[in-house]
Amino acid sequence: MTEEALLILADVALDCPGRDAFSYLVPEELRPKLQVGDAVQVPFGRRVQQGFVIAIREAPKPEYTVRPIEKRLDHVHLPAPLIRLIRWAASYYRCSLGTFLSAAVPTAVRDATALKKLRFIRKDEAFDGKLTKRQQQVWEQLPIEQITFADGCKKTGCSAGVLDRLIESGAVSLTVDDSVQEHVLNVAQENHALTDEQQVAFDAVSARLDDGGNETFMLYGVTGSGKTLVYMDLVDQVIAAGQQTLLLLPEIALTPQLAARFRGRFERVVVWHSQFTAGERHKQWQDVRAGKVDLVIGTRSALFAPLTNIGLIIVDEEHEHSYKQDSTPRYQGRDLAIMYGVQCDVPVVLGSATPSCETIKNARDGKFSVLTLRKRPAGGSLPTPIVVDMREECQEQKKQVTVSRALIEHITRAKKRGKQSIVLLNRRGWSPIVHCASCGHSLSCEACDVSLTWHKGPQLLRCHYCGHEGGLPKVCPACSQPALTTKGMGTEQLCHALSKEIEGLRVLRLDADTVSKRQGHAQLLSAFGDREYDCLVGTQMVAKGLNFPNVTVVGVVAADHGLAQPDFRAAERTFQLIAQVAGRAGRGKDAGTVIVQAFDPEAPALFCALRIKPKTFYNGELELRERYGYPPYTGLIRIVWRGEKLQEVESLALEQGQRLQACAENLPILGPGPAGIAFLKGQHRWHALIKAGSRGAAQAFLARLHEAGGLPERRGVKIMTDVDPYAFS
Ligand code: ADP
Ligand code: ZN
């Protein structure tokens, strides 16, 4: 028998849908150092691609030709726990491993050349060391302010070498992209002693940290109950044990205060989100990877920070839907965090004042341990709610009313006493509808099946789905009458109405239109915090994480607006939004008031949020979910087909609908049929919803579907598979 020489092969995950890994030869020189988790560059077809080594093995020469790895990217190596997490996630969310990995590790990190472009230099004006004549010349030509390395060469006409030497000699300093400094909020350091309740919560998690092992806690604490202080003391303990904490927040931009509070107490903190520049992200990644960080605070993508020694995972505001990513890979950050805790064998804390129905059910089933905070340690009681039935209000005032008398009165009174108010209206722009008073036609987007919103400030009609903008036509496009009028109210109009009704009221608007630049939120919020305004009006942004002790009045306009959404979570969402925004009032010594305007004030979601009867709400809601077969009692999968030609979309959806049926084994399938928004960004959309008895059953269905050939795309039609969907229209 001839002895066959064995080859060393590496399985490399590449960003390529449908297949997890491809085999490559490990060249001689890489053999001693190449490891699982390394980023490499490999030939793929006629191109070169970056990917990650997920296995290294000895094998006989395969029948196909294997090409060698071109090079190893020395600066990127994924820790083993992270690879394990992403492997699980890729399989669960039906995304190829390589695609998931490349989404998890930002291009900025993999691509070292991005860094060079983002190097900044600044000349040291006080420098008085020795320079060559040429160096001196260049040094003098450099401007005083910071510029990029490349601009430095351009401005002075020197080579990179000259600048390099100036940097070496100290005449010029080099920084790797810190061009955009974060707007740091000033917060006092928090070191309060824990209250009894907080102590009980802390002790439970602390004991688990001491003993080791995984346990998931639901930290159910009313708004203002001091969950953050519990987190902080836990972080302390984890640091003392030489380990790291991962703290997830729904949206960093909306919670600058919280990040600032942690920064106020801990030093080796990294704030991690996708809005940083390439250079910043690269630096953060390297710092975390090198173990220079004790605490990573970030949005869902922070799950993929390359932590090597995780001791604790915290998910704050665990009920927030922004934990679900709405593009591939469509993972749920909270759910992945729970799995990460299991895999790393560490505790997970899920904090919320309004937990998700999923978490409540897990707690009731005994899967999660329950910790409760009922009191507000800083004083301040939960506000008294006043409900305004807008049907009656309109009748009594004999006109179309937008802002009720009660709301105006309370905001006015607060202002007189030097107090502030917050008003929530979850709709931006001036009016959500522009229609023709003559023929009834309403203006909709050309590319989407949705109505256009009128923005009065910039005098533009905007589509909030595709971003399309246009001017207001003079006449109705349908009947040519000059009879176009607006209908309904958005935040822009509400601000106008409030300033008109209340003399001298200084109103600040906080929504996606007033916040554009990276630091916009933080700046607007600190202006409000500094009492430059009396009233903050905004979309759901104002409901989140804010802690302004001077706010005594909270208003909610069109509170039942969200209940009309075709989404089984609509009631839960409304309940949470109202309870959260109501929790912004009365954070200080003065009692707070909440005024809620609704057309259907008896809707359970409103009623329970306002009467502070969460148990009643969860009981009723869970019962409905069970009866109608929705999560947390089932596992859902949504399939969306989309394309430019309706005919193609429809025929593929119907055809593949049969395959879904064939694999369903009696699971109910809704559709395929046209999606709620049947036309979006120029594409027709069809969808189907599979309701499996559990998430496990949903996975089993997907496995059967995969066996049967899956749902291959066809020319002109894209297919999306969403596991545990949060969007249904
Ligand atoms: P939550 O995150 O639960 O909404 P916070 O952590 O924002 O609540 O706490 C609300 C306020 O109570 C903060 O101003 C915080 O400093 C204060 N606070 C929290 N715990 C204590 C405590 N043990 N003693 C005094 N003040 C506290
Ligand atoms: Zn559009």
C-alpha cells in the first residue's frame, strides 16, 4: 500500500450565502501559527476574499483542487467563545456562518488599510528638537489643527517617509482617528448604598457569580427603581474577579445618560455601537481583544466584541424591539445574550420595568429567576394618571381638538413653577396624510404603498419608508383641483400647537428629523437637562432611559395610535411605551402627573399601563397569545418574497408555498399572500407565516425545508427568511 501524504487543510468561512465553509491548503509557512479564529485572505473564484478559519484538519488530498490560503491577517483573531456563539446563531437564524461572521466583525476591523486613511497628525508647536532642513520645511508648512496623514503629505508635498520621521522625532503627533470626540455628559459619580430591595437583587446574582455557572435573572424593577446601581455593583464584583462584563442597551444614541453614568464610575469602559468611524471601531476591537477593557457597553452588535473572559452579561431594557436586527443576519440580541450566558456558563441579567411577554413567561415557567424592585430610592412616587377621552373632548369643545385642555393646563402650571414636561407623540412630521378635499385622493409614495408625510419646516413631502422627498403639488394629481389639505398631527405640528396655546413655552423637538448628526441626541438632551427648554416633544425616543428630576408632567398624545398596527405585539408595545414614558415623570421630589389622550381609553394596554396593573396586563395578554397561537407559546417563521415584477413574485411565492406546506406536517401556515405593505421601495412583496408549536418545532420545520431543497431564489425575486420575526407588514 502506498502511503498517501496527508495535507493540512483549513475550513474557511466566507461571506457567501448557502454554504458555511470552503477548504483551503495551509501553506508551509503558515502551519506553525495558523489557528482557528484567524482571519485570512483566500482566492475565491477570480477574486480575493477575507474569511475566518473555523477548522484545521489533516486530510488526504481531495479530488477537487484546493488552493492555498494567501495570507493571514495578523491583527484579527476571534476568541473561541465568540466563534461558538456565532456558529449557534448562524444555524438558528439560517444564515451562512461566513455571512454572519462578516456581519459580526466590522470591515473596519478586518481591513487594516482603512486605518491608514484615518490616521491623524497634529504638529507639536512647542517642539524644539533637531530637524533636517527638509523636515523643518514640512513642519513649518503644516497647519496648527489636526489633519489626516494623507492631507499632511498633500499640503506640504512631502513623502510619507518624511512625515513618518517627523512623527518619530516627536515634532508631529499621530493619533488613530479620534476625530469625533464623544459628547460626554457630566454626571456625578454614583456610589449610593444599596436599598434593601437592591441588596436582595444584588446578592442573588452575586452569589451566582461566586459559585460560578449560568443562571438567567429577570430584574423586574419599576422605572427609577435603581436597576443601574445594581448593575454597577455587580460590575465591580466581576472586575474584582478579573473578568469582564458585557452590558447591552437597546440604542446607545438614545441613552447617553446611562453610558455616561458607567463612565463616571468605571475607567476601562468601551462604548460600542455601529455609529463609530472605522478607525474608532478598529481601536476598540483591538483594545477589547487585548483584554484592556473591563466593561463593554453597547447595542446588540456589542455581543460580538472579542471579549476573552466574560463573567457577566446584562441586557438592560430587555423588552425593547431594537434588540432584533432587521437586516441579515436577523438575530435577536437579547435571545443571543441568553444563549451566550449558557455557553460561557455565566449569569445573565435581563432588566426592565416592562418585561417582554417572552421573559415573563420564562420567569413564570421557572426558567428565569425573578428579582423585583418596587420602590424608587431617590424618592418620587409613580405618577397619577389622568386619561382624556378625546371623543368626549372633541364633543365638549365642539371642534377637532389636538391638545386637550387638561394637557395644556398641566404643562402651563408646571412651567409657572419652573418645572418641565415631556410629551410623546409617536409620529413625526407635520401631518401623516395629505389628501384632496374634493375627491378624497391621498398622496402616496411612488415607490411604496404608503402615504407621504408633510414636513412643513423644509416644505417637503417625505416617504418614511424609502426616504423619497418631493414638493407639495399645487393641485390634486387625481382630480386637478387645488384642494389638497393635511390630516392628522405629527410632532412638528404638536410643537407648533403647544407654543401657540401656551405663551412663552420653550419647546424642544426630539425625533429623527431634529436629530441627525452622531451627537445630536446627547446635545439636545443636555440642553433640556440644563433647563433651556420647558417642554420636550418627541417620538418614542423620549420614552427611553431619560432621567430628568425636574420633569413633573408627561403627556401622551394619540396613545392608542400604535394599537392599530397589524402585529400581535401591538398591545404589548403600547403598554410598554406608555408605562415607560409615564415613568419619566416625578423622578425628583415632586409628584408627577401623566396625561394620556386616547380615542379608546379602555383598551387593556392603556388601562393597565396607566393603572399600573402589569399583572393584569400580562395575564390577559399571555392568555390571548396562547389562544391564538403566538409567541411565547409558539415559534414563528416569516418568509418574504420581493421583486420588481409582481407576476414573478407572486408565482414564486405560490410555488414555494406548496413546498412550505409539504414540509409543514400540519403546522398552520398563513399565506403566501400580499404583505401588509405590498409595495415597498419599488418592489412588490408577498409573505407567509409559519406557526410552529415551539421554537424547537420551528427549527425542525426549517431543517425539513432545508432537506427538501430550501427556498432557492430565482432571477428577479429575493427571499428573506426571518426566524422569530418582529415585523409583519
Ligand atoms: P432605573 O434604571 O431602574 O430606571 P435608575 O438606576 O436610573 O433607575 O435610578 C433612579 C435614580 O435613583 C437615580 O438618580 C439613582 O442615582 C437613584 N438611586 C438608585 N439607587 C439608589 C440608592 N440606593 N440610594 C439613593 N439613590 C439611588
Ligand atoms: Zn417610499
